[in-house]
Amino acid sequence: MPGTAHPAGTSQGLARGLAATQDGYRLNLATCGVPAGRPTAFQFTVTGPDGSPVTDFAVHQTRKLHLYAIRTDLTGFQHLHPDMADDGTWTAGLAALAPGTWRLYADFIPNTGAHATELVLSRTVTVPGKEAPVPLPAPSDSTTVDGYTVTLHAQPTTGANQLVATISQDGRPVTDLQPYLDSYAHLSAFHEGDQALAHLHPANPVNGDHGGPTLSFRALLAEPGDWRVFLQFQTAGQLHTAELTLHID
Ligand SMILES: [Cu+2]
């Protein structure tokens, strides 16, 4: 176990997010089915220890709640920022989902004061239709998206894995990453088999539109096996999502 204390509101740490309840908080979906192939206004609430919907959330990474979606085969990643009504009902604009079983993760911090802690709760929904599972791509340490080449290395240290990402374009180091949601990158990693989620941000301090080319994540991907990694970063106002499979021994 890493003995380090994390600043409040960061997402570094153990992969998690597979439970629908934790510390008295509960993720409640308005429906357990989502229609296939078209955008959906998807509704849910988070109830607190007193059983009523939570309406007071601390802002982290510029938003009060982050929602992630992934299908069982680790395809179809979405990272959304739903809107909350006054009664605590959240509505997320889910893009069209392909048939299959999807896991939806809500990442938030109940605004309970000094000891507020980040929670990630999840539930699955079924999208009807004939599922066409996609085999997990073989592990690779680099991938290309929108003309950017992203390489990712896991460097095992004492009990932890340090992840280092490097971004280049046409062979040149990229140094104009822009902050996106207060960070130069958002890394979402899903563990093959159980869909455990690690959502990580680089340790690099944010200083204007000058991020890159190297981003280091003090990550702990504790479970060995294959992880599907989605690295989101922004340049010139455009968001890019690189994805690759990372193997952890
Ligand atoms: Cu993030």
C-alpha cells in the first residue's frame, strides 16, 4: 500500500469504483436499461447517509460530478459532465450506446467539509440488441490519435506503478498542451475482467498552454493484467482521446 497522503480532491490511488454504495452514499439509476443506437438523456441520483438525494457537491476538476461509461469489452468510453436539477436529479447526455452491458461510474465529492472524500460509485445498465464484442487489442506502448503519437510506460517502483506518458507530433515533442478540466491530461484505465476504474491526473503542475511532452502519473494500478487506457488531452481548443492496452505484471 502506498503510504502517501493525497491532497483532497485528487483521484490518485487504488483502482476502484465497482460498488454502487460506499460510506452511506448510493448511486441510483432512473432506469436499468438504455435504448441502443441513439443519444439518451440518462438520469440518476446520489443519495446520502440520510437516504435523500445529495445536492451539495464539491467542485473537483472544475465540475461537481464526472460520469464515465464503458462497455464490458472496454469499448465505447465516454467521460461526461451531467447537469443537476435542484432536487439532486442528474441528467447526462449519453452518446449512442451499442448493445451490451455497460458500466456507468459517478465520480464526485460530497461537500461535507474538511473531511470530504472523493467517491466513485457505479452500476451496470443493459442496452438491448445483439452484442458484437470487440476483442481487447494487444498491449502496446504507443498509439496515434489525431496526428499525435502517445507512448505510455509503466515503471514499477516499490509496490506502485508510475505511469509516464509522452506526446509527440511528427516526431517532435508536443509542448502546447492546454489545461482541460484543470489538468494537462485525464487518464481513465479500466481493468479487463472486472472493469475496475482508475482515473488519474498527471503530477505536472499546470502553467498555461505549455504542457507536455512528458506527463507522469503517480498511479497505483494494483491489479495485474490488462488495462484499457484512455488518455484525454487538449491542444488548440480540441480534445483528443488516445487509447491503448497496458499490461501490468
Ligand atoms: Cu480527470
